[in-house]
Amino acid sequence: MPEMIALPATIEMEMKALVRDGHYANLNEAIKDAFRTLLNVRPELKTSAVIELYKECEISIGKAAEMVGVSTIEFKDILVNRGIRREVGSRSKKELDEGVELINKLRK
């Protein structure tokens, strides 16, 4: 369920005025546009948000790089520059053996 956000009264009034004036279909659209604008004006915030999503395993490194607008290699450099260590997990021998077995079955 989406988290509810309380806006300061003045900001809420101004955003509702923009909706009434036809600039946005509803308050939700105005808030989304304001947030997108914030991330465009302050790209370091977008990078921080994407890094957090990556660290929480909500997105892959490829998706993270795409969202920030850099190559995967450049995104890895950003992580290093921020002191974030990537942990590359490997599969267990059992998982690898099961994968090999599945491939062999599919070949038959």
C-alpha cells in the first residue's frame, strides 16, 4: 500500500490551485511532476536514490546505470567513489550442478 505523504498547507494549496487551473489532472500528477523536476535539477539526489535501490537489491546494476544515465562500468565507478563495495555472489556447487543437469536434459 502506498505511503501517505502530508504536504505543508501552503504547498498543498498551491498545487491544488495548479490542478484547478488545468495544469495537472490531479494532485498526484502535480506531485509526480514536482519530484521528477527535483531529480532533474539535482541529479545527485537521483544518483543517491538509485544507489539506495541498488543496495537494497530492488534493481540490478544494469537498471541502476540506466536510471542514472551512465554505462554499467561508470556506475560501478560511482559506487567505488562513494565507498560502496559490491558483493558479487556466486552460486553453490549444488546450484551449478542442478543447472548443468537441466541444460543436459534440455539438450536431449
